[in-house]
Amino acid sequence: MDIINSYFELADGNRMPREGFGVYKITDQTILNQSIQAAYQTGYRLFDTAQMYGNEAMLGNALKDLDVNRDELFITTKVSEANQGYDQTVKSVQQSLKDLQLEYVDLLLVHWPIHQHFFETWRAFEDLKKMGLTKSIGTSNYGMGHLQLLATKAREMPTVNQLERHPWFNQSAMIKFDQDNHIITQAWAPLGRGRMMSNPSLVSIAESHEKSVAQVILRWQLQSDIAFIPKSSHTERIQENASIFDFELTSDEIKQIDSLNQNTRISQEPELVYELGHQYPHN
């Protein structure tokens, strides 16, 4: 197994790479072009962006510059809170596709749940799939309650639920819920945005495998049977993050990493975003 040949079968019959490449906060065209080129050459085929990131058009340019067969790529984007609601969702996705210079995306996600447009946004997603503007539809930052509420009216349930997930916030109950409901969990911020690289337990495990702490964390994600999207603009780190298929963590090491859980988020609380209808100041 390697990064190119490691896929999940989604509930709708489509395939999604287990490890993808996130482009959050990469807003320089030259750097993005270089990062996408390095990632593709390393074996990444999934590239994840969002309307909120402000770089869909830059990613479109980078993908055009890459000049490969569209069928080789798996492109994800997400609809922001400001663009939710049926008509606005459809309009914004059409603009996203124009910016990305694509006829369709492979996966379209609701970026955060908000109560004001909860059901009509999802109805737009179902219709956008019927229109061929996305291959698969999913959610991001949805908790159990949000998915259970969605199930009361959805014609089609999400194939993917993208969540904050790292050793300090391992989301074990949420992953189990997703699995029980045939939803693939995909981890964003899978490395905890670098906040645990000096953790003694992780350092010890990394040294025993002659790997980096980042590689150990990503291997833990892989062995947790979820998808994940690390990001970097440095070629050596892009390559390092993909080099996790040549070793295996023991069950004891997995338990050690699981024990680091603090139920501590580094980003927003989805239920508050749902109630407020937008993200809120968060340190």
C-alpha cells in the first residue's frame, strides 16, 4: 500500500483517497503552484479547499498548471456559512467551479452546520449532485445531533464528515457514530497544527520507528481507519507526510496515543457555530 493506492469506498460508490492535501492558508499563487506540484509528484491526488479559504481561484490556476488528466484528481471544496440557503448555495458552488476551472468537484461539503439554512442547504447539495456539479456530498464539523437531525429530511445522507481530529481530540465516539452510519470520517488539522510535536510519548514512539512525530501521528490516523488531509507548503514535509506506509504502530503504541486525548479543540465548537450562524472569535 502507498499513498496513490490507498482509497476508501464511499457509500455512494465513489472512491476517495485516504490521505489528501489541504491548502488552508496558502494564499500565494507561486507557493501554491509549487506545493501542488510537489504534492502531486509525491503521490497526493486529493486536494482540499473551501470558499472560506479564499484560494479556490489560485488552486484552479495551480491545477491547470499541473496539466494532468482530470480523472486523476479528487477535488474537495466547502460551502461557507455566508453562502448557505438553497439559492445562494447553488450560486456559490457555480462560482466555485468557475474559480476552480472545473466542471465538477469530487466532494462538496457543508463547511459548518448553521440552523438558519440547515435543511435547504442540504437540499441544494442533493440537487447539485443530480446536476452533475459534484460527484459526492458530505458535511464538515457536524456532530451526532446535526447528523441525526439531517436524517429526518435528507433524501441522501453524507458520505463524508470532516472533523477536527488529532491526539488531543481523538473523536472516538464521533468516529464510531460515523462508521455505524456508513460515513467516512476525514480529519482536518490531523497534526494538531504542530502543537504536540514535542510530546514525550510521541517523540519516544517516533524514535523507536526512526520516523518523525508527524509521521507517527499520521500513521495513527491511518490505522484509525479514517481519512486525513495534512497541509504544508514545504516540499520536504509534503514528502514526509506521505511516507507513512512503510511502518506500523503496535496496539500498545496506538493505546498510548489514544491516551493523550484531552477532548481539547483548537478551533470552533460546532454547536455554537450552529446556534450563532457563523464562526465566532476563538483563540
